[in-house]
Amino acid sequence: MAKKDSGYKWSFCKIGGVTRVKIATGQDIAHLGELDQKLWTVLSCPVAGLEFDEKTLSMLDVNSDGKIHVNEVKAAAKWLTTVLKNPDLLIREEDTIKLSEFNQDEPEGAKLYNSAKQILSNLELDKDEISLADASDSVAIFAKTALNGDGIITEQSTTDEVLQDVIKSAVETVGSLDDRSGLKGIDTELLEKFYTACSDYKAWKDAGTDNIFPYGDKTADALDACNAIKEKVSDYFMRCKLAAFNTESTAALDISAERIGEIGAKDLAASMDEISAYPIARITGKSTLPLDNASINPAWQAAYSKFKSLLLDSESHGALSEEQWNDILARFSDYTAWMDAKKGAEVESLGLEKIEKILADDRKADLLDLIAKDKELEEESASIDAVEKFMRYYRYFYKLLKNFVTMTDFYSPEPRKIENWAVFQAGTLYIDQRSTDLCIRISDMGKQGDVSELSGMYVLYCECTSKEKNQTMTIAAVLTDGDVDSLRVGKNAIFYDREGHDWYAVVTKILENPISIRQAFWSPYRKLSRLISERIDKSAAEKNSKVDSDFVDKATTTEIPTTDEAAVAAKEKTNVSGFDIAKFAGIFAAIGLAIGFLLEACTAVAKGVMAHWYVAPILILLILILVSGPSMFIAWRKLRRRNLAPVLNANGWAINSRIIVNIPFGKTFTKLAQYPKVKVEDPYKKKTPIGLIIFLVLIILIGGGLAALYFTDNMNIITDWMDSLKPAQTTEAAPAEAPAADAAPAADAAPAADAPAAE
């Protein structure tokens, strides 16, 4: 217990190797504002990416900066414990509360009580308690209310049919907003926009006198018909001018038979786009456009016929000159200018008659008054919204405290069920015959750079994709048990979020750190084995490559020698490759000395072992300590100091304390595959021949026996036994004097070297 200056006694506990304040009662929550901020585990956390009710987090984020801060949590705690009679109810994390539990002695509590009753009345529910579901269904709450304080009016807001028709017309033309009742409506801004558009459209229509319509009611259709062929006709007259300028260019400007022949084999009905690119009529040197359809490009005949029927009279001659064409275009100048000045087009669909009626009725003031009456209920509606806010805090606030002030959810000693997980735990990753529950959603990979050194954790970063949700996300999965030999970038895995949806995961980055002491023990031997294997593979590959290269070179460059040349080459090769014992005598001597030294050392060690039985285990233990000890010691130091805080800090959290994941605690997150003992023999198991087994056993027994006799100085038993196996030999006594003839001949009596041998 610790007593602060305020006089409140705080309880503390040891969680995760760090002393933290304990929030276990309603009074703890009520005095949260008095807790020294240095004792908080978290100073801020992001609103997005947490396994927590998003709407509650957005309500807590008062300044809308995307983060929850200490002051915002303190303010929420003060408000909650003020409007409640019994703050201990917050510890239960329930979603239903009795109306009698509101503290009506406080103004805020009284407002919540009245608003809760109003909600139940609107929902036509006769009960003395309210639930989170009741308070959250705003559409149902305001479904039968004409005015609801949001400043938006709908057709349901009035019984006046004229006003209803205006609201409906405005929604259909200038846009709408969603009313709390779930219906479409308008506010002051949209109403002003609607009436302005109606006035502008009527004024624009009034400016359209008869003299600007060259073709009467058909003017708009005539202009459309003219514009449909405008570019092709202008192109035609320009081609005619070029042909008149240079008569030799006429063929090039016209459509040639060869070009038509290129598409002759195709389906011409399906080639209209290509045909439409040809000139609208043949270029013959004349500067007029024929009026008969037979002379017009088939792709343009329909549009040209419509143009003629709307813009040319029956007295027109058989051709259209460029001057006549330009005169037709000029007739639309006033009409075009009037159309360009058009205003209020958004309400044009209502028709001029209805627009004039709306303006004549002039009910705009009545609609503005209706909006004002709706706004008068804003405070009452805000109180109804406050009930939803209260119910969300009532249900989720204590869970937030357990992940903000104390981290007790993360260190919960209860069975690791999903509902007991911390808010930053996103789900479970299955990879390499294990699963890990310590997976964190990552918002920015660029900030994860120094996490490896600071956290001391083995982290797999995975890119996850869900076809079901059509989403992607990045997670950091912390492994706390098992081996890591087969883990690599690009390895596939499966991730399950907290809702049970599966995601396809691919490892994109690995932060390597010790994962367990067992893995650290074997690490030096595995590194040595890997190094030897790599060296052998590399050496074998190099020699194989050299042999292949030499073989190819000799096969492609060597000339076939004659018989005499082949004999000489073979003799030289024999002389060169012959083994020179004198040359290698020194090498053999050095090798012999080294082997002798090693045997002598092994003999000395073996004699010591045989003399004292405890030397062997001590020797083995010393070897293990020398080889694996440093690796295990370093791993032990890092494992006991693993800290999750750097991972969370890099993900937008402001962690104010260490979040230690020591060895026993870490093992609760990673679960390895467990197999039962299988009694059935593998049918594909390779069997060792019986003869080989007997031979190896005999070799071991004989070798062991000889070693035992040698080290106990009883080898004479073997030598005596071998002597007994020799056959008995008989020897005769030598004569006293050997005849002179048996003596070796004197050196000077030796025959000459070149003397012939005696027969």
C-alpha cells in the first residue's frame, strides 16, 4: 500500500517483473485523476488497429487526434464515477444497468436518467433497466420522432403536404443528409441552395426569347444534329481546299480502293469504327458536299440524314457549299450563348411549371422555422447521445484501464482465452509446427527499425492477405519457444484474427534474437555443422566444376598425336606423375609425428579416465561449458530482459514502463506441436542388415576388450596367447669352426664387373 499526498491509499502489485499500481475497485477509478502520471504504464495509445470497441475509442478521443491520452482517460473516469451511485459496477464490465443506479443528485446523472427513460419510451419498452443495444440504436430511438435536434428536417418532420413536397423536391435535386431517424432530409444550407437554384433557373428561362431559337422548338435537336457531323464536314471542306490547291493530291486525300481492300475480307458491319474514319464524302475536286445519301460515307449516312431533315428545307439544291454550312453554324450563336449562361440546372428535372409554383407558394420561411424548432431539441438529443456514451464507457472503460494503466490483461494469470487477451493482440499465427498468440498489428513498418536491439525478441514480420475481407495488413509475431532453423523470409503461414477469419501470411522480415536456452545450447554445434556442410559442398562444387572445365578444354583443344608422339608423351607423363618417396618423406614424417602426439595425448587422457571414474563426466561437462556456455549465458541474459515496449512504441504507443516477457511467461504465448507415441512401425523405415549389426557389435566388443587390456597393462595376455599359437621349431648345434669356404669372399677377391659369369 502507498499513500499519496491526496490521502488516498493505492494498492500495488508485481506484474511482469515490474511494480505497478492496482486498479481493482470503483474508488480506484474515482481517484484515478490523483494517480501520479509517472506510475501509469501507458501515456497514450492509438485509436486505430486495436482489438477494442472503435466507437468507444472515438468518444474517448476528445480532441480527435487519433490517440487516447492520460488526461482523456482521467476525464472519463471522473465523469463516470460522478453519474454513478456505485462506481464498483464498472469493474463488472456489464452492458446493462438499472435506471436507479444513476446518481440523480448530480445534474449530469439526472439528465442521463431522464434521457434513458425517454429512450425506453421511444422504443416502446416497459422496463427499469437499459442496455448498450437499446442506447446504440439511434435509428429506432428517433424513428417516430418528428423533430430530433440534429437540424435536419424530413418529410416526416411536418404534416403540411406543401412543405413535404418541397422537402422531397429538394432531396431529389440538390442532395440530402441522413437524419437521426434514418430518413433523408435537408438542413438550412441545402434549403437555401434549393431555392437559389429555382430562382436562377426561372430567371434564365425568362431570358430565352423567341428570336434566339432559329429552329423553334427543334432548335436543341437541330444543334445536336449539327454538332454530330461538324468535325467531319469541316474536315471534308479542308480536304477540298487542299485538292484545289494541288490537284495531284486529290488521290491521296480521297479514300483509295486499296485501303478499302484491306478490310474487304473482314466483317464490314463490325468495321464501322474504321469506316467512319474515312472522309464523309469522296474528294473529287468540287468544293461542295453532296446531299444525296448515296454519295455519303455509309458510317455517317444516318447522322447526315437527321441533319438534313432538321436544318435544310425542301428547296435546297443537290449540294451544300462551305458558305451555306458556315451560315447554318452562325444561326446558333445567340442560342449557344444563352445555353452557356444556364443556371439552376440541378432543378431542371422538376420542370419549369413546378419550379414556378414552388416560388409562387414561397414557403421557405416556414421551412426555416421548422429547422429552427428541430435545433431547439439539440440539448435533449445530446442527452440521449450521452446515454450511449455512458453505456459504452460503462461496458468497456475498465477493460481499457487494464490495458492502459496496469497491463493486467496482458499479464492475466487466467487461461489464455481470446477474451482475456490484451487489446494489442491481433490473433494467432501458425508457422513451422507451432502457434504464437503474441501478434501485433503494425501500422508503419518504417518505424520498426531498432526494435530488434531494444526488445531482445525474435520477431517475424508477416504480410497478411484476406480474400474474404479483401484486405491486407502487416503483423509482428513474437516467437518465444521452439527452433528457428527452418524459418526464413518468404516462408508461408496462416494467421487467424480474433474473429476467427483466416489470412494468408508471408514472412517479409525477421528480427533474430535468442528464442530459448535450449536453442542457444545447440546453436554452436548447428553453426559448426552448417559451416562444415557449406565448406564441403562448396569444395565439391568447385572441384566438380574444374574437372568438367578441364574435360571440355581437353576435348576441344587436344590434337590426336601420331603413334611415336603418343609414346613419347606417355613416357613423359609417367616420368612427371611418378611418385617420388624422397620428396614426400618430410610430409609423411610430420604426419606421423602429429598422429603419434595425438595418440599419446589420448592415451594419457584414457589412463586418467580409467584410473578415476569421475574424470570422464567432468571432462564432458567442461567441454559442453566451453562450447555452449557463452551462447547459453548470452541467451539467458537477453531472455530474462525481453521487453515488448519497443515493439508497441514503434506502433504508435507511448509506453511509460517496461513490459517484460521473461522465460516462463513467454512460453505461454507459443505452443509447440505435441505428438503421441506411435507403436506402429514405419513401413518405409530403412532397415539395417543383421550381418552389419553383428559385425559392428563384434568390432566394438573386440576394440573395447583390447583397450581395457592395454590401459590395464595386461597386453602380455594377448602376446602370450599369440606365441602359444606358433608351431614348435627344432635347431641343431652349430659346428665349432666354420669352414673357410663358408666365409664371405674378400673384397679384393671379387670378380671384375665385366668378367663373364662362370658356368
